[in-house]
Amino acid sequence: MLARRIIPCLDVRDGRVVKGTNFQGLRDMADPVDMAKFYNESGADELVFYDITASAEGRSLFTDILRRVAGEIFIPLTVGGGIRTLDDFDRVLKCGADKVSVNSGAIADPGIIAAAARKYGDQCVVLSMDVKRVDGQFRLFAKGGREDTGIDAMEWAVKGVEDGAGEIVLNSIDTDGVKQGFDLEMLDALASRVDVPIVASGGAGSMEHFAELFTHRGVDAGLAASIFHTRQVEISALKAYLKKMGVPMRV
């Protein structure tokens, strides 16, 4: 069985790591370069870097900070925010990213997933989805969770995988920052529809939440931010705990 992955996430705004609740009330946390170095040394399996206001502000991702982050780590790096064209993919890959996460850019131009997969390979293309329950439907949101697209998120995921997305990050807006556990209902719905690795994001508040997460089929990785940033949960201790619980881990 493949080892499960523990992935801290750096949500970056104006050159600083920030964190909120339900995608609102962002507060300053730390310097992204210092934090990347810390996670590289703490046993994280991968790192995610999101320029969280790039899409909403209609600008390109800040590559200067990204280069500095990439220079501090030796674990796989996924980068997202303001990815709208193949040139954007090329730019962040040249800055040191291993995988590129596309969200609002794919909503604006669904063809970018297939084009990027053809050029860089499925393993490089990550479909990130910000999803919230609306009228009983799992609805896809754009622009950092600010805009309801009206699109059924599960159907969108199936189309993204058909086009060549090699991984999906499912960000539950409903559980983001709440620390009451991952959105298992939403994750189960997604896992029943796609056969690529799923990264669960939103809701982690304890080691037990990760243990529960990895009992669910199709979930390959758990992503979290605030509990790692505040040292509420140490990654090395989490991985040791999960291994003791029978979850395959790289420790």
C-alpha cells in the first residue's frame, strides 16, 4: 500500500503566510520562506504554496517569493494562484515547482488542463477545487472561494480527470479553519467518482482527524495549515501516531 502524505499549506497574501476560517477573516501568521524551511526539516511529505489573491486580483503569481521558498526545500512543491495559461505553468515550474495547481484558471478556460497535461504530463497538473454546499449540491467556487460558479463540483472533477488532471485537492469551504474534522461526506462523494489521488483540505484539528481521514477510500493525503503553523500538531509526532495506528507513513 502506498504511504499516505502529510502536506502543510502556505496561503500567501502580500508576501506573508495568512490563515482564516471558511475562507474569511485572514490573519497574519509568518514569513513563507522561514515556514517552508521549517516544514522541510519537520518531515512534511510535500508543501503547497498558494498565492491566494492572485486570481481575485487578476494578476500573476508572485514569483520572487516562490523562488526563495523553492530554494529552501527538498520535498515536492505544488504551486497555485493566478494560473491561467501555459505560460503561467512554465513560469512556476521554472521557479522550482514540481506540480502546478489550477483552480479559477480552469473555470475560465477548461482547455488549460488538457493542454498542460499534454505538455508537462498528468503528474504535473493538480486540479484544486474550492467547494461549498449550496441548496443540497456540492458547488464549485472560484476566485479564492468568493464566487459561486453554479457548477456541480463532482461533475467538474470527473471532467478534469478525463482531461488529464493527475491529482485533485478538495478544499471544503464549509470546514475550512473550523478544526472539527475533514469533510468526509464530500471526500467520499469525490472518491466514488474519480480514480486519481485525492488531497483532503479543510477541517483538520487533531491527530485523530487524520487517522479518521485515512480510513476513507481514495484519500491519498491530508493537507492542513493552521494546526501546523501554530505547532498545535507537530508533523513528526503526527506521522509517528498514524504509523502506530496502522496508516502507511514515510517516517
